Amino acid sequence: MKRAADTYLMLCCIILTCLNIQSCHDSSPTSPGASDTKPVPTATLPPNSAAHQLQGIVSGTVTHRALPNIQVTLGSRSTVTDAEGKFTFSGVTGNNLVFQMSGESIYPRVATLSTSANERIELDAIEKDSGFHLGFYRELARGNHPTEQHLYPLQRWVSPPTFYIDTNPKATNEEEISKDTIEQIKQLLIKITPIFTGDVFEAADIQLQYFNSDGYDFSLIPDQTIVISFDDSLVEKGAMGVTFTEPSFQTKPSGALSKAWIFVLNDNAPYQEVGISKIELLAHEMGHAFGFRHTSQLPSVMTKIGVFGGTYSNNDRLHMSIVYHRPFGNQDIDADPQPNQKSFEEILGRQAFIDFAPTPFSLKRTNHLAQNSSPAAHLFSTVPSQNIFE
């Protein structure tokens, strides 16, 4: 028995030795340099290129209520919102997306959004039964007044302007701009700034500044400012106010409003003669400075001077808010600029909006102004004739 066990143990040792030798041969390189080969790194896709699920909701621009049965299109795919206004797209790639919305209850909408993976987005569209008036909006925001008949892209401020009240009285019939006038203007700006911008700009930064009237030019005023100056020589032309707007084509977005300069009568007599208050006129001119144009279809501060008789209407509040809740360059009816769009057709350069008295003035109250050049007239000479609107 002992001999058999020794024989078995010897056989096991021989087998193990052979296996070890074979293993050593298998670990040797099979080709020159094979032992120097490094593992190939696994390619990773950028996060934004990965397909993801996108959930969203469509609500009304005016009422903020969820909108059911709205067709939402993204590229070649479409879906319809459910009873709660919700929708879902799967397999979405990219982060700059263009959504098209349509339905019987809304005006067609094209919205451009930047999104991230698995983000829940919110879209809105203008409801047809919300008090929104397309004809009025086209006048107010796009220049479709009967005397203009254009459909410009939205041109507005993209950041809050600073307001300057010009205290230089040289072009007026008075020796100074009164404290009462300055205080009235301050209160007006505080009141209308959030209304004219739909609370996008909530506060008004108001400063006093003496601007030199010997060389009125847009280069005199800083960027991102609206200046209110006084020029009693306007009465000689039958005008009560004029507003100049200046876009910037050197900043992004190119063509957004960068400066505005308002000139109004300071003398109280012309206002009393035609029955219009200085604040009513200034509210109208401020509308131009914020990017709004003349209207005719609904009661509005932007109708012809003397027709409305207030500083704003509910029509103004609703439609002005929509303008400032749409991106600069939004086009008719309601289409946002495309991603990476660098220019916009028909964005106007310097413009002038002149507002005449409802009836001719009986008195020409210019006193010493004959010897002084009109600052408003000087700026008029710098505006192309096709960009002057009455």
C-alpha cells in the first residue's frame, strides 16, 4: 500500500511540473512589441450629445393656464399636449432646440430654448380668447400702423436703461427746469417702467444731469440710457415732443436699443392751450423710448397725442408685457430668432418719432430761442428721412 501511494504522489508532481512549464511558455510575447501595447481608452460622448427624455408643459402667455390639445413639433416629430398641457419627447439630442406650437386656441408660436438633459421645460403661446389683439400688437410692436404698414422684428431694451433728466434750460423759455417738473417726471418713471416692461424691469434708476446744448449728439450720452431734455422751439413746428432711438450693432444681440433721447416742451402755456398734460405727453414719448410705436386700433397711450388722455391703458399693460417677455428679434406672428442667428432683417438704425399737437398753436412762444439752435432740430438732421415717423 505504501509503495502504491508513493507512486501516486510522484505522478502528481510530474503533472504539476509540466503544467507550470506550459504556463510559462504561454506568457511569452507572440509578436515583437506586443508586451508594450497600451489599452485603448473607451470613447465618451459629450453630455449634450446623449439622447435624453424631455418633458414640458405649454401654458398661456396671458392667462398662464395650462393649454391642452396643442400640437408641439420638435424637428420631424410631433406630439399633442394632454389635459394638463404636458408633453414628452424621448431620444432628444442637443441643447438648443426649436419648438413649433399650433392649435385652434392659440396663435402660431416658434420658441427657441436652451435645455439640458432630463430638464422639464415651460413653453407659452398667446391665447386667442385672452384679450390679446393681434392688429393692435402689430401696430404697437411692429410698426403696422396705417401710416407705416411694416412688420418689423421686435426692437427693445435687453437690459435696464438708466434715466437721465436733463437740467439744462438753454432751449426753454425758463431760466431753469422746475423742481415740480423734475419730481413729476421721477414719479412717472417709477410708475410706468414696470408696466411698460411687464415687470422685466422693476425699478427705475433716475439721475439728474446737465447736458451741454452747444453740441447735442448721441455721443454725448452714455450707452444704456434714456435722456429727457426740454426744447420749447418745438412749438414753432407745431410739435409737442420728439423721441430719438438708437440701437447698438456692436453689442449682442446686435440691433437692440442702446440709447434714447426725448425732447418735450417745458413751457406750460402750450399744454394748457391744447388741453394736454406734460405727464401724458412724457408717457407717450417714454413708450417710444422703450421701443413702442404709434397705434390706432384700441385706447392706448401710444395713439395720436390728445386722443387717449392718460399714461397707459389695460391694452398697453397686456401687450407691452408680451413684447418684453419675448426675445429681441422675435418676428410676426410670434417666432423667436433661430439658434446662433447673428443678424435680423429690417432692424432699423436711428429713428425719430415726432408728435404734433392735436390743434395748431395760436401763440408762438419762443422768446429768446431765435438766437439759440434747437437741439431736437440738430438731431433730426442725423436721422434718415425714411426713419422719421409721425
